[in-house]
Amino acid sequence: MAALQDFLSLFVRWAHVVAAISWIGSSFYFMGLDASLKRRANMPDGVKGDNWTVHGGGFYHIRKYTVAPDQMPEDLHWFKWESYATWMTGAALLAVVYYWNASLYLLAPDKADLAPWQGIALSAGGLVAAWFVYDGLCRSPLARAPAVLFGLLFVLITASAWAYGLVFSGQAAFLQTGAMIATMMAANVFLVIIPNQKIVVADLVAGRVPDAKYGAIAKLRSSHNNYLTLPVIFLMLSNHYPATFGHAHAFIIVAIALFLGAIVRHWFNTFETGATGIRIAWQWPAALALAVGMALFATLPQFKNPTLTAAPADTDGTAPGGGERGLNTALDAAAFGIVSARCAPCHAAAPTFAAIAAPPGGVMLDTPERMRTHAAQIIAQSVDTHVMPLGNVTQITDDERAALAAWAGR
């Protein structure tokens, strides 16, 4: 069953990445296209601007209408299935990985005593609630103050990351936050952008003049999607980096990622307009400062999980994996006893934990030599952060984490 789940996860993840590439690609393309439109002499009434592009050995001439053409074109291409497929495969991946083994990947027993069904309900409910809160804000008077609306959205997303971090594993909290944003984005397309476009098309077919407000509403939601894309990608990729989701104050890293992703997208969107000077000069220095700030915040000792206080059994020698400390029998024996009981049920050539078919990441810790080889990873994920064991399923104690820190000479 574990092997079946692994392959199902692989295929769903593959489909999700392919769909996301299509959706993100079209989003970036059309935002860039909009920004590059030029109003030229002798253009017909109702045309906002055009764009000349060369690609793949051919020239393309594209026009955008302020509202719509005078009559319905014979062929009209819609961009919607990319977003639908991305959300559906993402939801399937969430179910296959995090809901299927909720006690292992979703829940954190040391944070909250939840049954798997309660954790799943809390997660699914958050996806639904995220859309209704966001949609309500967009339909409120705040829609006339986009900067204020986006600022409030930033606060709510950060607060959600903090709240889910209190009850879910670090990985699950990050993924849940990303899934909530992605749900807002996909629902924008399904419930607002496409319906509004269909209203315009229906008006054209009936010979009526379409109302410009429908296009304006759709454009606002599309812009929100564009600026939220990079933070979502960061949250999805972060599950490979325990210094992010495993941080004692991981919600702050989410907040930095929201700013960082939005600033990078703002540069691209502004650059495509042909802007120069300060309008496109401040974004990359600001993005670099945020990236460095995030890295420092995630790695400096004063910002990590509280330092374990157990004193090392021996303060001489070098780090694990070399020199005297790597060969210290007493320290190695104590550490290997902990690793064998708490880590090796999953990280072994033949895992004994039922939900694991193969050692995650190919990391095996079932011999002292292998333990020393992966010493840095053990410390990063079980001492500097409390990411492992997942959901603390093997019930490692703080004293045992302290003993591992002592083994590493921390």
C-alpha cells in the first residue's frame, strides 16, 4: 500500500507541476502583454493598443480592445483549464500525501491533540473560508483602494500561517497556507473572471454594448493572481527546506516571502511598460535585502528554536563524521540508540514504519556509519528545528534531542 501511495503521489505531483507551468506561463504572458501594449496612430475606435512580437521564427500582431470588439469573432480561445487543472491536481496531491497519512504528515501531536478527521476538516474548511473572506473583501468598498486591500490580505495570510502553525506540522502549515492562496486564485478564475467574460460574450452575441465594469473586475482579480503566484511557489517548494517551515517563527518567513514574491513580480510588470529610472530601480535591491534578511532570520541562532541546554558529554574533538569525535564510541553509541529508535523506522534500507515504502530522500540511518554520514541533516532537522520525526510519530523527547546536540558538540 505504501508503494502504491508513492506512485500515486508521483503521478499526481507530475500532473500538478505540468498544469501549474501552463497556468503560470499564461498569467505571466498576458500580464506582460498588457503592460507592453502601445496606442498607435490610426487605430480603430475601441482598441486599447497593440503588440508586435517575434517568436519561433514568426511575427505576431496582437490587439487588445478596451472592452470588446463590435461583434463576436468566429473563433475565441479561452484560458481557463490551466487554472482548473492546477487546482484539481493540487487538491488531489493534498489528499494523497497529507490527508491519506494525516497522523504522519498533517498533524503535530506535540502542538494539538487532533484526530486525523479533525485535522482534515480544519484544512478543508480553511480552503473554503479563505475564498469567502477574500471574495468578501474584493466586493467591499476596499476594492476601490487596491493597496489597502492587498495590505489587509497580506495580514490575513500571515495570520493564517501563524494559526495553522499552532496545530499542524511545519510542512503542513506552509502547504496549507499555499493551498489557501491557490484556492483564492483558482476561484477567481472559475467564479469571477470567466463568468464576467461570458457576460461580455453574451452581450456581443445579443448585439448589446458590453459593460466595461465586467472587464475591470476580471482584470483586478487577474492582477491579484499574478502577484500571489511567486509566494505560492515558494510555499510549495519550501517543504524541502526545514530551515523555513521548521523555524520557531515560521509565519514571519511566510510574511517575508509574500513581500519578496510581490516585489519581484512588480519589477517584471513595470519593466514591460518600458518604464525607466526609479520606477524599475528599487525592486531588485529591495528583493535582495528581503532574501538576505530571510536567510539570516532562518539561520542565526538567536532566531531559531530555543537552544537545547544539555551539556555535551565531551567537549574535545571534532564534529561527527571525522576526527576523534567521529570515532567516540560512547557518544556514537548514545546517539545511535536514539537514531535507531526515533529515526531508523523510516530511514532504513527496509523501513519498518507501515506508511513508508522506501527511506525518504534516500537517507538511511540504520548503521553508525550512515548516521555519521548524515550528521548535519540529523542536527538540522531534529535539533536546530523539530521537523523530524514527522509529527513526532516516534515520540522523540527534548532530552534525546539534547543528547544529539551533545553528540554534535553543540
